[in-house]
Amino acid sequence: MTGPGVSNITVNGGAGGSDAYYEDLAAMGDLTDDVAGSTLTIAMSSHKYLVDGDVLASGLLNPGGVAKFEAAMLGALDGPSGLTATSAAIGLRGLTLQATNQAYQFVDDMNAKALEASRWLAGAAIGATGPLGVLAAAGGAGAIIAADVYLNYDGDFQKWLVEHPGAVDTLLGMTPGTLSALGLPSTLTSLTELLAMTYPDGDPKLTDLGLDTNPRTTAPPQNLGDLIDALDYRNSTNNDANIDVRAIKDANGNITGYVVDIPGTQVWNAPFGDDKGSANDMGTNVDAIAGNETVLQEGIEQALRDAGVPKDAPVMLVGHSQGGIVAARAANDFVENGTYNVTHVVTAGSPVGGIEMNPRVQTLSLENNGDIVPHLDGRENPDSDNRTTVKFDNQTGTAGGNHAISGPDGQDANYEEAARRAQASGDPSVTRFVDSAGNFLGGSSADSHTYKVERQK
């Protein structure tokens, strides 16, 4: 069933995610330990007043008063509610907080590993039956799906698939186990590496196309929706430029940061094909998923260099689909190699769950629950304090519609509308990401320099 538009926005990770919660528990445990230690130190040092010379000497004049003082002091220090007992209780609370934190993380890790293991084992069980068994299982599952498509979806397999995107996760999760049982390469990485060999990557050819004049890229972004709108314009097929470098300026004309827009796949070429010119093709898809540096990433680095971006200047990479994968990979490489100071990444409809982001890079990922593409890595995005994932429903009934950045003529829809609604929701994780992106949002003007990245032939 198609829906009325973007709805059911949920947010995982970031400031409001479980990883941040675990960090808070650990910090509270450490703080509680410190308080317990300080309280015990005060209690121990205060015992000296029980044998203070002046106090004992005063006993000659007022023995009853000294006795009351000693009793009150002992009660305050060593009584059931005294400082010593209080410090012990606080220390126990600190140990409890630390143990709770470790237990929660252990359970979450075990649940994630159990799901991954169950899929792997299910695939291995099928693979153990041999090639004929695999074919029989595939045929049986295919028959069940075909019957469901015919009976409930008017024979439209695409409609069935976009309403059951989790089937992609299950299939990809089972594949390594099946292949391992058959004695074949047993990980998605090894498979994509083999496939990448059929798409020689080559060297980048960068063409400077000058400044853009379209207001969708020359107006400085004020919010997340504006970022996705500019990405949508860059993603349109009538643009010669496939990336841009936007210099964001404040009211005094000073550059506060740079935004790079990276669109998705433009050319769906076959392995060993002749169309090797575009940097936004299937070759980049395969290489990026396999974890390799791509010609598109090299072109982005060259574009930043040609645009005169200082190595310490804040940079945000924004990418859709393939562009999001390249953005995540490039951010890690640029930061770890000290090439450029990428502080933020925004992805839309990109399978980036298998990419471990550098802790210095704040990452926001938008995913339509009915979009098949984010499922292509077969795993969820990590729930960490520097990774925020916004999921939403917008069922258009087609794979292309569910994956599109916006509606016809650039109208707010799908990923663009979700970005605007997510920011308006006031969710703490989204709010923290937006607040941390002040170098890129809320500027007074922008210069958008455009480039075309191709493979050298």
C-alpha cells in the first residue's frame, strides 16, 4: 500500500542513542566512585578529632560534654548512617552502575551477533545439502514468494519487494553461510572484491566547470532539508557536473566551511563494458562497497585541492546512494591521513552500516524503510554517539520512488521531506548533529564551484 507521504520518523544513535546512554552510565559510575572515595577520605581524616588533645583536655572540666561529643562523632562517622557507611553505599552504587553498563552492552552485542549468526547458520544448513539442495531451497522460497506476489500484489514483484525490504537483509545474511558450506568465498567483502576485479577503476580526470549560478546550490543551506535539496539538484541527470565544492560564508564574507555534494549512480554499466568514462557508475558502487578507494573519491580529493580548501578547514560530505558510500569512505581516509578536516557526513539512502566511521566525524544517515538500497550491506547502522540514523516510512510502491531524493520538479518528498521533518521533530540526536554543524548551516552566502569527475581512458 502506498502511503500519504513521510511518516513514522524514528531516530537511533547520536546523543539520544544507547551508546551515549552507556557512556552516561559509565561516567556516572566513575563519578560515583570518586564521590565514594572522597567521602571515605573525609570519614577517615575526621577520626583524628576523637583523640584531639584539646578535646581530651576539656574532659577534665566537662567529662559529660566530652562523652556526648565522642558519641555523636562516632555516630556521625561510623554509625549506620555515618560517613563510612555512606561512602560504602555510594561505592556499591558506583559498582552497580558500571556492572549495569557492561551488562547492557553485552546483551546488545550478543543480540546483534545472534541475529548475524542465525542467518549465517541458516545459510550454511542450506549449503550443506549441496548445489542441488541450494537450488531446491531457492526454488521453494521463490515459489512461495511468487504465490504471495500473484495473490496479494497483483503479480507486481517490485511492489512486494519494496514492502518486504528485510528480505534483502535475510538473503544477504544467509549467503556467506551457504557459500562457506559449498567451499566458495564466504563473505560479502570477498565477493565484492572479486566482482570489483571486473571493473578496473583507473585514474581520475577532473574538469573544472566553474561557478554554478543555480539558487539551489548558491544559496547557503539553512537546515538539513536545504542540504538534501542541493544534493537533489546536483543529482539530476541534466547536470554535467557530478560534484561541487560550496564555500559557506558568514555575514563578513569569511569562509566558515565547505560542503561537497556527491550524487548517486548515473551509469548502470556491465562488467568489462566499454562505458568506463563516468565516475558515478557500477564500478564505483562495487569498489566502494568492497572498501576500496574509488576514482570518484580521488576526484573529490583533487577537487578540494583545486578549490583551494585548506587542510584544517571544516568539510562536510553529503551523498545520496552511491554518493553516501563514497562520502563515508572518503571521510575516514581524509581524516586518518590528515588530508582534509572532514567533520560531518550526511547520507541519504546509502548502505553504510558496514563502514566504521572515525569518531571525529559526526554522521547523519537518512533511510526510507521501504528503500531497498540501504539494505544492500545486510546490516544495521551502528548505534554510536557520532552516528545518528533517521528512519521513516514513505511507501510509493516502486523501488525508484522509495529511493528518490525528492519528488517531481524538486518538490519536497521522500528524503528531502524526511530531513526537514527530522530536524523539526526536536529529537536530541538530530538537534545535536544540527548544532554541531554550524560551520555549514545558517551562513549568509555561498560560492558553488562545480567539477566533472571521469575515468581517464
